[in-house]
Amino acid sequence: MPIDGNAIPYVGIYTLDLFCDQLHEPRVEMTFTGQTFSGCCANARKAGWRIHRATKTATCPSCTRRLRNVARNFAQDREMRRTVR
Ligand SMILES: [Zn+2]
């Protein structure tokens, strides 16, 4: 059987370095690896990161949670005010 060097498919390793776009110290940095770029993104999303492809920025899991809570509290606040008046 001839040995064909091309028989082994090349498996690319992509790395995705994420920095949190929220202003806090220390800036959270995480590196995700995968065989495809979208695989990296999927791993990051699984870890709780939010990736904004349009702006090429990302939000760390704790900021994502915090921003979600702020949005919810704001909605509840408005709801309460509406009830009072
Ligand atoms: Zn953050």
C-alpha cells in the first residue's frame, strides 16, 4: 500500500482571543481553540461569552449576566412606577 502524505487531512487549529468590551479591571481575557472559527465561537458561547460579530467585540460571562440583570431591573422599575401612578 503506497504511503500518501496527503491522506492525513490537515486539521486547522483556530484560536480566538476574547477581551471583555466592558470597562473593568482586570480586563477579562480568554482564549478559545477549535478546528474552525465558528467552533471557537461556539465554545466561547458555551462558556457564557457573548460575541458581537459586527463590532468584533465580546462581553465576558459576568458582564453578560450583569447587563441582563440591569435590563430586567429597569423593566421592573418602569412597571412599578406605572403601577404607582
Ligand atoms: Zn466583563
